[in-house]
Amino acid sequence: MKFSDFKSVEDVLTQYPLGTVKAQFLPNVEFSPSALFIEDLNFTLSMQTSVESEMFYREGFIFPFMQQVWKRHPELKVWINRKLAYKEELTGEPDYFISALPKGPTRDPVGKPLLAVAEAKQEDFIAGWGQCLAEMIACQKINADEHITIYGIVSAGEFWQFGKLEKETFTRNITAYTVHDPAKLLGVLDYLFDQCEKQITNTQHYE
């Protein structure tokens, strides 16, 4: 099935039974961006209208925040609209996903994915989480290692929600974040990128 075929978390759970909980697993951390980043963010916010395209939110809000943090984590690769598939069971093109940065020639440049990002189109977080959780399960199955935690992000551009998949438990973070508090949003993104980088360092699966 395609990731986009799942319209809610409940849709996913009918085929992949998981325990679901809500908890605050993200720490209270901040990462202060540069003045130029804030200037660009404020410009994008000031130019926003009520009839923007999905691409506006992806390129205007989602990717700039991810790129700002990505600069601090050179062991990672952010893939954009790249095919991700577990056999023919789960397949599609996540808006973004993260894996180890390929080193040298390889038949599998994508490697082991650790974090998936889905855009909540028209601010539909219910459908966004259905798609994102399906992507996270695909990542988990590709890794084939129950000790690896898979992270997920659903963003409508201005607002961001976070989750993680550990073994057979899906956890939604209680707190949501917004671009209107960029230091906190960048702080939790930096934390997740750091967790992904540590998993790459601590396992032999990424060599």
C-alpha cells in the first residue's frame, strides 16, 4: 500500500497493531538561530496569504528549519521526495526522511532511514499522522532492528507535531511546536537529529 492510503493512525493500526501513548519525550531545549534566519522567517510569515500552495509551506517553513539543524549534523542525509519502500507492502515518497549520509559507492544510497516527515496538507494532522506512521513502520521494517528508534514529524508549516516508534509502541509527544517560537522548534529538531546521529554511530548497520 502507499503511505498516502492511510488516512489516520487508526487506519494504520488495523493492519499494524501497536500500542499508542501520549507522553512528553522531547526535552525542553532551545537552539537560537541566526539573525538572518529570523529575518527570512519573518519575511515569509509577512508574505503568507490564506490561499498558499502546499509547496509554499514546505519550502517556506518546513525545509528551512530542517536545513538549519542539518548543518550541525554532517553524518546525516535529508532525502526529499525520494522513494522509500518495504517490499511492496509499504511504499511511497515521504516529503522528507533522514538516513546516514552515504560514504563511497553503494547500491543502496538511502541506507537505513531513521526519521520521516509528512506534511499535514490543509492542516489535516489526522491524515498527516496516518501517512507518517505508515512511513515510520516502513523505516522500522527496513532497519529490521528492534533496538533502533524511528522518529516522525508531521508539520503544517507553522505548526509541528512529533512522535517516535519503539518496538511495538507509537508515542506522540504531548507538546506541539510552532515557527513562532523558533528557538524551541529548532531545539527539538536538533535533539532528534542528534538522536539519529547517535544511532548511526552506535550500530554496525550503517557501515
